[in-house]
Amino acid sequence: MSSSSVVVTGGTGSLGTALANYYLLNPVDRYAILSRDSHKQQKLRKDLGDPDNFRWLLGDVRDSERLEEVFQNVDLVIHAAAIKDITAVEYSPVEGDKTNNRGTQNVIRVAKKCGVSKVMVISTDKAAAPINAYGVSKAMAEKIAVEANVGHQHTKTKVSCARYGNVIGSSGSVVPIWKKQSEDGTLLITDKKMSRFWIEMSDAVAFILGCIERMNGGEIFIPKLKSARLVDVAEAIAPGCHLAEIGVRPGEKIHETLITESEATHTKEFDDHFIIEPEFSFWTTDDIGGKPLPEGFSYSSDNNQEWLTVDMIRNMI
């Protein structure tokens, strides 16, 4: 990365930790971790050896005044802060909105005010055709990020999104949960038909950083991923273990979508990723290349052409 000063919101989460390890090996002048959890900050600080160029900043994306202090003389903001627990946001949608939606508004508005060059908003497959409060809040965050580029001639700040699927082994992943449950001989599964897109954390970091390098502002970047059946993930974790089907939780999908049929009409395909282009007239950048998608195309975890086998999943976890 050419940026000399980077801020990561939600910087002590699974992605934030992976980014911190990347920037430990690929240092910039100033790398700031903004998060609400002092305990996680202290742990990560100890794990990384407290590098001289790292800054450990307590704060919340709900607090615009704090963001304005943090974003001074910053080149890049990676906005990873979010309340991601589907069930928690389903029961407390207003709290999810305050962080995922209004927090994103705050980050972008303050980034523009402070002259930040680039903001990359981290999204999720739950934002495509959302059926739960978490997905709705992230879909709105994407809309806010895309619209932020309208009138870009009056600001130097470019804003884009990276939308991808489940990260293997992250704090919200089923993998650590099932590893613990396997000790009792039974794994709890909501529906045996369920499938998901999967990505390794190292690939997620590489994808995000690559998107930052080539972003023009307004794009939603989507990687080409493999799908996995949840029963295959269970078999990889605990071969022959009993699966107890407990039913779909509130707001949970059987299959996930990364590109809807309506989004596909303004999406370009590349060798290893897709780009959903804005439909606004401000999108006047040079042709980004890629090829249009066929009529009726959608990209979901059940119609994907690439699937992980049990052995492949076992090697990944």
C-alpha cells in the first residue's frame, strides 16, 4: 500500500487483527486501530509486540467528534466496525442501525471533512437481497458508500465497498463453535440443506487491499469464491459426528447471495472477481474492463459452480 497513514475501524475484530498482522510486516508511517474494547486492544498490542508506528485508539464510529480527531492527516480508512451477530441485531435492530448504518454515515462524512483519500467499507453477503436486520443495515451502508461519490469533484475522498462471504475461523464463524460442540459428540445445525460462500482470512485481506489499489469510488467489489455445504463443514470438523437439526434462526437464510439478478445488470466480471458499478450518472470513469454478465445471472452459494470438498475444508480449518 502506498498510503502513509491508515486507520482501521473495528480494528480489534477478526479482520482488524489480520490487517494489523499484514501492516506489521508491511509497515506504513502510522497505523491506527480504532475500537471500543480496551481489553482486545491490550491483547492485540501484546501479541504484536507494540510496534512504534501503531496507534491504539479507543473510540466508537457512533461518535463523530472522536472520528474527527482520529482522521486528521489520514490517507486511508478501512471501515470494518459493525455489529455482525445476526440474532443480536434481529432483536435489537435500532442498535444495529446506530453502528452499521449511522456509523458508516459518520465515517464517510468525517473522512470527507478531513480530506481522507480513500475509504473502503467492508460489507457482507447478507447485504444482497437482505432478509434480516443485519443485512438491511449493511445494504444501507453500501448505498451510503456508493452515494458518497456523487459530486466527487468537490471532494478528494473516494469511497467503495468490499462484499464477501463467511470467513473461515473468524469470531462469528461456525467452525470454532462446532469444534467445541464436537467434544460432546453432537453438532447443532440449523438446516442440513444450508450452504455458504467461504473465504480464508488471508485471502480476504489480499482481496481488500487489491480493491483499495484499483478503486475509483462507487464500486462494490466481490471476489469469486467457492461454496460449501454446511454438512460437509461438519464432516470436516468432526467426521461421523451426530448432527442435530434445530431449525433456522430468525433472519437466517438457507443459501447466501453475493450478486442478485437485478444487480447483475450493472456488474462486470473479471478473472477472479466481480464489480457492481453504480447506476448514477457520476460514474464517468474510464472503462474498467471486464465483461457484462448474461441475462438472468445471479451469484448465490447454491448455484455456484465451484464447491469445496470435505478434504479441502479440512485443510483450510
